[in-house]
Amino acid sequence: MAFIVVFGPLLAAIIAGLFHKQIGTRASQLITTGATIAAALASAWLFVDVAILGNARTYELAQWMAVGNFDISWDIRLDSLSAVMLVVVTSVSALVHVYSWGYMADDPHRSRFFAYLSLFTFAMLSLVTADNFLQMFFGWEGVGLASYLLIGFWYKKKSANDAAIKAFVTNRVGDFGLALGVMAVFAVFGTLDFDTVFGQVDDGTVQTLTLFGLEFMALELIAFLLFIGAMGKSAQFFLHVWLPDAMEGPTPVSALIHAATMVTAGVFLVCRCYPIYELAPNTSAIITFIGATTALFAATVGLAQNDIKRVIAYSTCSQLGYMFFAAGLGLYSAAMFHLFTHAFFKALLFLGAGSVIHGLHHEQDMRNMGGIYKLLPVTWLMMIIGTLALTGVGIPLLNLGFAGFFSKDMIIEEAFMAGADGVTFGYFAFVVAIIAAGLTSFYSWRLIFMTFHGKFRGDKHTLDHAHESPWVMIVPLLLLAIGAIFAGGLFRSDFVARGALEFWGGSLPPGPYAEGNYGEGAHGHHPPTWVLFSPIAVTVLGFVLAYWFYVVKEGLPAKIAARGGPLHSFLANKWYFDEIYDFIFVRGARGLGDLFWKVGDRRIIDGFGPDGVAGTVMQAGRRIVRLQSGYLYHYAFVMLIGVLGLAVWLVARAGGQ
Amino acid sequence: MTGPALLADLSLIIPELILAVGAMGLLLAGVFIKGEETAARLVSLAAMALLILAAGVAVFLAPQGGGTAFFGAFVLDSFSLYAKAVVYLAAAIALVLAGHYLRTERLARFEFPVLILLATLGMSVMVSAGDLIALYLGLELQSLALYILAAFNRDSLRASEAGLKYFVLGALSSGLLLYGASLVYGFAGSTEFGAIALAAENPSVGLVFGLVFVVSGLAFKISAAPFHMWTPDVYEGAPTPVAAFFATAPKLAAMVLLIRVLMEPFGAMADQWQQITIILAILSMGIGALGALLQTNIKRLMAYSSIGNMGYALVGLSAASEAAVWAVLLYMTLYVIGVAGAFGVILSMRRAEGMVERIEDLAGLSKSRPGLALAFTGLLLSIGGMPFLVGFFGKLFVFYAAVQAGLVWLAVIGGLFSAISIAYYLMILKRVWFDEPTGGEFINPPASVAIITRVTGIATVGLLLLVPFMLTRVIEAGSAIGG
């Protein structure tokens, strides 16, 4: 089973990628889609077997390398944590494969696209099933590559290429940190094997490592370096800049890679390494702070974006922030729970947005949309469900609500309790999470209202040809919608409550506030009731405001935007991150490069080096050739001068001595 | 001279006797054979046979331990035997290269191989010279034959001009040499090398002057700068096989003679002549490297290439050590092989309308004649000393000798000029491999030339295996000198 899951997509990717000319586009699509669907079914079976029935196990496939005591193998590690990731990755991937049949129907290079998708799936699966840091790093780099290829899939579009390079370069920064972290792990523990490292993790609290001339506690440093890797991949504050631009890729890619799976790899990494983070309180505090900041920052930027995909991208960024601060506060199971539910409703939102874009002939600007809910009724309904799930609509105390309600509110509540328990940044995270929840509600409903309601603002031609998407695109939406509605309620107990201890089976702590922690039948701590109700309250507030601005007073926000107040420009320009980075890094590097190139290389090295020397040599050659006049007496003269010169030289030297 | 003593002397000069008597005989025979071309062909074949015979005698039948003849005027040692063998074979190769060319250019006359034989005889005497008289005798015998060969195509204005220039300048250099010899005789009291060596231990100014003039005269023969001026004009003007001959055997013979003169009679004056050879080396390397860059005629380019290569050999000689002797011998041997092959390629540059000699005529050779292009590439890069072709080891050891003698700076200068000189070899190869063909294709070269280019081309790589063997040979040969 595990082999089908991991290697099916790889095989499909190889066949479709290398032999699509022989087997044709349709066969490539069939093979890749079939392989991922099979992987999804097998994953579901594994999920039941491993997570529900508790049969965790590890397959050792082959030795990768053995140098001294550096012994690395290829493994498939199956425990509850990886089983959850398997389900998320393969099911979303399978649905995205199906969806792409419709979305990419007109693209002549579909087989390449499907091969990349399957390649990505394989890389992600080898990441989550890794049993050591190096294989995880392999998968980590693999998904980075696939992400690069898919963002730049339409490589003739300059913006897509730029975005792909931006994503790759930004991720390099993070990956560099991750690589250093992995090396530090080996330096401290002498192995990269997860179980061995986690087994002797206490050693790391005693040892110290020196970096940049400063001495750090080994475990804190390892934790921090690994987190830098996670920041890059999961688009956290400072390294988030690539994610919105990555929306240049085809929308199914955004749904699969930049919402549901790859960007959650960072969260997975932190959860997988929770024994390290448990003992690294300072780094955990940093994670909490960065995560909370990201949640708020991305939510504010989401308010002012007009590109439908960018809004959702910032929303993703913001939700990843939730997951991170949860992990930073030690709420690993809650982080994973949110990761799990988020995958469904965020993929749903992206694919829904893709459906809108498809229906409106690749129009992505919400200012050119409006009032199309009658034309795309199913899409509209699905987007509503996605939004309800994202904003976490539900009724506290009754445990009735959409998926996001359970996972997000769980994070918010537990953050409050962590704050009450004195965990660093606990209250900060709680407050930020509440504010961000309100903002989330506002921008999500703004998206719905601007896209589907009011009057159509685009050109008439587009409207005339607007159409609902074909069934291959609708069916994945319906399936994801089921997940978005029920995934939270169904799995709450297993992930974060009564069944958590048994469910995670040691791969994750059930969480400090999980009911299962306190024995059968006992109830854990409960936050005050106002805490339970505050998220839904700000959510409703956000909805009302959005309704007021974008439905009742339709056109008012556009005027505000046109007036261009400083706050609006600040948000619309994404806190000027791109400009600042451009100024410091891009232009700095450019300037440095220009200096080295124009002055250093062209003027100094080339000038005195190749060009200068070549010029001088040719000049000398010209003179020598001119000496060769062809006149006999010139030649004889040169000979006599030569004899004379030699004689004088010798005599002068002899006389001098 | 008594009979047995004369016989003993004659037994040492069997190769020379073969060449001398053979040349006379062939001269007579040529007159009686009917048909000019037939005569030329037969005489040429016979001359080749004589050269190979002489080489065989020199290699296999030489008396053990060598000896001297004619009161020390003639020295037979491992050094001169090695040089003779190479010179004879190089002359034979020149004859092979020449045959077809002379026939198609209507130059086939039986005097040509006879002149080659006589020139070779002169070289043979040169490398065995044991006093100044024998030295001059050999040199003049060689030169006179070469003057005629240079102007062999007497109906061509250029060839006549080249021959005349070579003759006048050669006469000048002979004059310099003779003047130097007379000075040496005057101040040393003898023409014999052994006696001069004694006088050189306490050199007078007159002897230094004599040295300068003698070396200048010999430098003309190896076309070391600033006595090189004749070389480009003569190479370009003379018939191509003659240029091929000029570039190989006489260069080696003159270099060997120079080594012997400097190491034996003037061995004690190494401090003085080192300065001369260093100056000559630097000038030659510089002019060879820089002058060739702008050439458009492949034969002129080869002339500059040979000037430069003599410079590298002089770098090795400047070390004035035993290593210097064998390193230069090895270098010259590899150089002769490379140049013989390169001229083979030049002789293959024939289109339907006639010979071409411009470098741009080589454009696209890799497409029309890949085998030839490959051989040319190996040959040029080997001459240039590109690792890891066999020519690299030649250069390596001359620089090694210089470094060993403390002349690191000279080796560095040599390396720099060597790098520059690679540029013009690469310019040719760029034409060969990357340019589109212009003009018609070359017609098939005769089998004789094709074999020479292929064998030498393969040798640039294949000889790598034989480098240890060659080293033992040249070290053995060199041990006779400089001790």
C-alpha cells in the first residue's frame, strides 16, 4: 500500500514526463490522474490502518549512503502524523488532477503539467514519509523544484517566470537555514535518524554550538535553523513574499501546492520535530511571534487586494500563521488539525476561484467582476461553503459548525489558555488571532460580494461568454465542500480531544488541553465562555462590515481606494515588502553586481587582463610584422645589430664585474 | 696516415661514406636514366633507401663506445649518433613529402634528392664536428645544398628571391662564423675543441668576441632572433617540401652543433654564453609568438612557429647542464615529428586549381576531411605544447632544465609566450572546426603524404606511451656531452 502511495505518482510522472510524445496527452493525463487517485484510496486505507487502528510502522527501502557513521536510508515512515499528511496530500492532489482536466483543457502542454503535478506529489510524499532528516530534505527540495516548475509553467509569460524565480530564490534562503539545521543535528547527535535524535534530544540542551562567533545552546540553534527552513516553505513573515506572486501559476497549482500541501510542510516540520521544540522555549516563542505576526499582517494585506487569487493567497499566509503560532505555543495537535481542515476549504476556495477565472476567460481582477452568481450558481455555492469554513462559522458549546470553526477556534481557545498558563506570547497570539479572524471574515466576504454580487463591472463580451464550469471541475469542488463542512466535526475528537492520545500514538503529544489527557470521561480545562464566543462575534462583525461596504454602499470602497489614503496604499502595497526587499536585496545585489561587472571585471580584469593583454599582444605583433620589410639590407642590418648588441652586452657585463 | 689508422678512421664514418658515395653515384645515374620524371622518381627512391640504410648503420652498426677520427676533427659518440639517426629519418620524410608535389608542380628533377643527400651529409658532418674546420666544412656543405633547394623552383620569382635572400644572408652569417672562428683560433691557439676548452677556462676578451660571432653564425642556421629575418620569406617563397625540409633536419642538426660547441669547447664559458642564449631565447620566443598572430599564410606562420620553438629549445640550453642537453634533444625530436606532420597537412591543401596556402582556405576542413582535421589538430597542439599531447613533454623538460638551473624567471617568460603562441594555433583550429567552408574542397592527397600526416598525427598521442623510452634514449645520448 505504502509503495503505491509513494511510488505510484513517481512512476506516473516519469511516464508522462518522458514518454508523453509516444503515449499521447490523454494517456499521460489518465496515468497521472489514475496513479494519484489510487494513491489517495491507498492513503485512506493507510490512515485507517495506521492512525485509527494504531499500526504505526516503518519500511526501510534501501540504504542511501553510508560514510563512516553517517548512515542514511530511504524509508517510508508510517505513523499518525505522516498518515494525516498522506491523506491530505493525496486526496487534494487527486482532486486537483481531476479538476485540471477541465481547467487545462485548452493547454497544448497538458501532459507536462500533469507530469509536474505527479512529480510534486511524489516529492511531497517522500517528505512526509521520511524517517530521517536527509530524506526529508530531499523531499523538501523536490517540492521546491516542482513548485518552481509549476509556477513558471507558462514560461512564456514574463511575470510567471519572475514569480517562479522569486519563489525559488526566497525558498533558497529558507532551505539554507534548513540545511544548516540538518548539519547541526548531525554535528550534535551524530545521526539524522528521527527516532534516535528525538531519543537523545536531552543531550542538545547541554551542548553548545558556535555560529558566526556566537555560542548558542545546541537545541535552540537547531530548532531555529529548522524553523528558518519552515518559514521559507510556509511563507512566514519576512519570507512570505514569494507566495502571492506564485499565483502566476495555473490555479490548480495554487490549490495543491500553495494552499493545501507544500506550504504546510513547514508546519509539518515543526510538528515532526516537536521533541526538539518542546525543549527549545526561546525558539518556540519566536515561532509564536512570527506566526501571530504573519496571521495579522497577511490578513490586513488581504483587505486591499483586488486579484481574486491574491486575496486567497494572503489568506493562506494568514492561516499558516495560525498554525505556526499554535505550534510555537506547544499546541502541535491543534496546528495539525487546522492544517488538515484548512487543506480542504482552502483548496475548495482556490478551485472555486479557478472556476470563476475559467468561467470569465482568465479574468482575475475582482473589480471587473460582480453579480455573476446566477451564471455560476454551483461555484457560488461552493465558494460560500469555503468562506463559511474559512471564517469558522459555527455555534460554540453546541459543537456545530464548519470545519474551520473547530480547528481555528480550537487554536484561539488554546492560545488563550496557554496565555493564562504563562506561555510566552500566549495572550499576544490570542489577541492577534481574534483581530485576524475579524479581518479574515471581512476580506473573505468582500471577495464573495465583489465577485458574485452587485453589478457586473467587466466588459460585456466577457459577461456574454461567462459560463459554469464543466463537471470535471465541479465534482472536485463538491467533494472538497464535503470535507470543508464535515472534516472538523468528524475528526475533532481524534485530533485534539478525547481520542487524541490514542490517535496520535506518540507521533505527536495530544495537546496540553485535550480532554483525552485527563483520563476517560474527564473534561479538560475550559476557557471562559466569552473566549468561546469572541471569534464568532468578530466573524459576524466582519461579515456585516463587508456587507455594508460592498453590498449596501456598493462603490464606496472603490472611491476610498481611488482617493488613496496612506493606510490603503500601505495595505494595497503589501506593507511595501516587495519595495523594501527590492531596494535592499535586489538593487543592492544588482549594484554590487554592476560594480563587480563594469568596474571590476570589464574595466580592471578585462581591461588589464584578456582585452588589454590581447590588444597589447596584437599591437606588438603588428610591429614585428612591420619589421619584416622584405628588404635584404634590412635583414642584414638586423643581424649585424644583433651581433653588435650581443658583443657589447657581454663586454659591458665583463667590464662591469 | 698509415693504412690501418685510415681504415679505423673510415670505419667511424660509414654513414657519411654511404651518403657521399651514394650522392655521387646517383648524380651519375640520374644523367643516364631516360626521362626526367623517371629519373627523379628512381633517384628519389634510391636516396630514401640510402638515408634509411645510413640511419640503420648509425643506430645498429656503430662501433661500441664511439671514437674520434681524423685527428679529432670527427667525433663519433652517442650524442652525434642519435642526432644522425634523427636527421637521416627527417631527410627521408622530406623526400617522401616532396615526391608528389614536385611532379605536379613540374619540378621533378633527379638533382633534388641528390641535393637533399648532400645537405644531409653536411649535417652529418656538423653533428660530428670535433674542430672548427670540420664544423665549417659541414655547415657550408649543408648550406650550399640548401641555397639551391630554396631556389629550386627557378622559374618562380618568389622562389628565386627566397633563394637569393637566403644565399646572401647565409653568406653573411658564414662570414660572421668564420670571423669568430679565426678569433677563437687566434686566442686559443687551436681549432680543436679540446684545446679551445682549455683556453676557455681563462677566457680573454678576444675569445668572448669569437664566441659571440660563432654563436651568431649558428643562430642564423637555427633561425633564432635576431638572426631569423630570412625565415618567413624563405619558408613562404621556397617550394613547400623544401620548407618542410628546412624546418626539420637542418634545425635539429644546427641545434645539436650549437649544443656541442657551447658545451664542449666553450663549456667553461657558460656564464658568458648563457647570457647570449637567454637573450636569443627571449627574442625568439617573443618574435615567434607575436609575429605569427597576424599571419595569413600558413607557411609564414610555420616559419614564426619554428622561430618561437627554437626559443624554447634555447631556454633549455640556457640551463647549461646535462639535463639541458637531453631536454633539448627530446624537444627537437618531438618538434621535428610535429612539424613534419604539419607540413604534410599543408601539402594536402591542394584544390583542383592548385596549391593554396592561406589559413582561411582551411575553413571547414573538419567537415570535408575530418581525419586530416583531427591529425592537424593533434599536430598543432602538440607543437604548441598543449597537455597532454606529446609535445607538452618536450616543453615540460626544457622548462624543467631551466628551473633546475635556477632560471625560474626564464621558464615563466617561456610559459607566457607559450600561452600567447597557443592563440594562433587555436585561430587555425577555429577555422578548421567552426568556420563554414569557403572555396572548393581539397582534392585527395597522395598516399605518401596522407600516411605521413596520419602517422605523425597519431604519434602526437601515441608517443605518450613511449616517452619513458625516449627519455632513456636522449639521456643516454646527452651523457656524451656536458660531462
